[in-house]
Amino acid sequence: MQDNARASPKRRIGIVGAGRTRQGLGPFLARWFEAAGADVHGCSGRDLAGARRAADALGAQLGHPVASYANAAALAREVDALVVACPPDGHLAGLDAALAAGVPCLCEKPLLPWAELGAALERVAAFRERGLLLAENCQWPHALGALDALAPCARDAPLRALSMRLSPSLPGAAMVEDSLSHVLSLLQALTDLPSGASARDVRQSDPGADAERNVVTFTVVGGEHEVAVELVLRRCAEQPRPAWFTAHGVRLDRQLDADYQFSFSGPGGRVAKVQDPLAALVYGFVKLLEQSNRDRIDALAAAVALRAQLYSSILAALRGRGG
């Protein structure tokens, strides 16, 4: 009983954009934060009425009342960490709310739209200077345990090429903008890129506004690293959405069973089960909230900054040349 009395109180989490509009991840994030031992205290939305609807839905899902707030700033002042799960046009307000309240932040990808690189780097620097945890919701690095299980020695050699297939729900430019952070985060997890890494030879197969399929290719160069990256996109409106990645010559196909359990099939038809990558990301974030590891906070900020730079430069190149 004494141990329980001394236990740390649950971290209070606020979610900006907790509804399921545009296939948002708010409800899924809420579930995993509670499973990780945090308390989803409240949420905000585009307006108070929307926040109240989202709060009622979350309360029914989680089994306890969830408060509603008129905006991200009001929410951030009442929590220990802020989760920005709204569409990208609302991310800046969420990041600024977290900074103003002095609380850590987990932000949905991309951190900011590609044309707002300056603002993105300024916010990353502000979080880092204050020693505040900032993470981006890029889940795919948490699937690499499957690669290690199915090809234990694959990562011993330098990475030369990375391919990834994703199936976004929206066509055209939105398909690329929604998916690019994923392959970049996977690249960062597989390769120790320096802060000055850059992308060159950027191409896409179909720049059309209504494109249902596209293949984006580029080469990332930094230090001794030079990696050819291919992002294969096929629009898919409904789950389960096909996804795979190939790294170090090993292709792994994602599989989801009826209970939404994750696994990957690899060479020879062998299968490796993994924790839901979103759950793994949330558990890691909550652990960092408890530890307040400055080295890890700095490393995450550096990774977010580099990803923002690569994301912006690749999309600027695609927009500039139109294909």
C-alpha cells in the first residue's frame, strides 16, 4: 500500500483533434495513451461544439469523463503533455500552445506543411532550447523488430536502397504529402544521417492532381551515406491497406489479422509478429515523459528537424518541376 501511495500520478494528456474526421488518429492515440498508464484529460477541436462531441465520444470509449476546451491553448494549460492529432493546417497552433504552456508535445506527421519549413525549424529549436520533448507521429521505425527477427544480420551492412509501399486514402499531391514522412522516418531509423543530409534526383511518375498511383524516387546523401529511396503509392480508400518495405534487400509485407494484430511476412514465407507500431510509439513517448532524458530529447528534436528539411526539399522539387 505504501508503494502505491508513493506512485507518481498519471500524466494528464490533452488531444488536439480527437475526432475521426478525415480518418484522424485521435481516438487510437487516446486508447494507447491510457493503456500506457496516462490519463486522457481533455480535447479541443475546430470549435467548442466539435470538442464537446469528441470529448463525449472519447469518454464513452475510455470509460471516464473527458473535458472539452475551446482551443489548443486552453487545453495545453491544463495538461502535462499535448498531442496534436488534427490535420496539418492546425499543427502550428498546437505546437505554439504546447510551447506557451511549457509542456511536451507529440505531433501528427508532417510537423508542418512543406512550404512552412522556416516555422517548423523555429518550433523545433524552441522545444529543444527549453528541454521540452517534441516527437512526430512516425510509426514505421517501430516495425523494424520484424526485420531483425526475420533477417538478423541484414542491418550489419550499410543501407544502399530503401523501398516502401503505402496506400493512402487521398489522391494526387495529398497522397505524397501524407506518406513521405513515413519513408523518411524509416530511412532515419536505418541510417545515421548527418544534420546536413540532402535529397537529390527527385522524381515522380504521375504529378496529376487526381493521380491514383505514383512512384516517388530520390537519393539521400549525407556524410558517407548515399541511399536510393523509392516510395510506391497506390490509393486505397478502405482498410486493410497494403503496405510493405524493402531494406537491405529484404522485403517485409505488413499483415493485419481480424483482431488488428500486426505481423510481417518475409523471406521464405516466415512471419514475425510485432506490437502495433502506434502503440509502441505512444509507450515510448510516455516513458520519456517519466524519464525526461535530455540526450534523448535532443536526439529526437534533431531527427524531427532533419525530417522536416528533407520533407520540404523533396516536395518543393516535385512542385517545381511537375514530375
